[in-house]
Amino acid sequence: MRYFLTVLVTLAVLMTAGCVEEPAPAVTVTATPVTTAPAAAPETPASAPTPAPEAVAAISGITCAVGDRSEAAYHCNGNVRVIGKGAYEEVQVIAMYEDNNTFRSGAVPLGGNDPVLKPFVIFPDLKYKSQTPMYFVRLDGMICPVISGTAMSNMPVPDAVKNH
């Protein structure tokens, strides 16, 4: 926009220069070209493009029930699987409920020389018995939200999950 404005002002100056009265015939006038430097764009750091979300893990078969031995032991079981060629030392499933309370499974190694699929169990409070949480999968410190059963990398993660 600044460049356009500079060009417009320069054209206006050049056009109005022809409206000045003519000099006496004996005087020789040479026109000096008017040059204007384009306005420098403010230097802003180039932002790195955000990588596209990528499927890195999946959870399936989640069933929640009250425990076998006590009515107070509520648990959710399922399977977690890594997708692709990733090998992770610590894979953990995280459930976050509407009140931002989170519950985590134990961490297991997956991929590489280890199996790519293992069961997990989470023990939420009994008050969450009829609620469906949002799930996340932590892969060696990278936390990925689960969308339709698939954990996607490069997606925003709530602070309640990151800081717990």
C-alpha cells in the first residue's frame, strides 16, 4: 500500500510540473527526474509453516465399567496402537472430562522392537461414570488429541492436559 501511495504522489508531482508557467525563451531549463525510493517493508520474522496434522496413534475398544470387586472402582479399558514406523518409549492415554479433570493410563513402550498395540486402563472418579471424556495420547512428551479414534499430531492441546 505504501508503494502505491508513493507512486501516486510521484505521478501527481510530475503532472503538476507541466502546469507551471513557461520560462522566458532565452532561459534553458533542464528537467531533473524525480526519483523516490520505495518504502521499505517492515522486517517481520518469517514464521515457519505449521506442519499438517498427521495420524500417529489410534485408540479403540474403549469400555468403561464399575470394577469387579468394588462398586467404587470405576475404570475404562481400551487399546492403544501406534501408526506408522514410530517407536516410542512412553505411550500414555489421557482422558479429560468437561471440568478439565484429567486421568492417565500407565506409560508403555510401543513400536520399533516392541509391539505396536497394547491395552490401557484409566481409573476415573466414579462421578464421571455417565460422561464421555476427550482423549489424548502422549508419545514421548508429544501430546496429540484423539479425533474419531485417531491421535493427530500438530494440533492444539488444552493447558489442563499439558500442565498436569
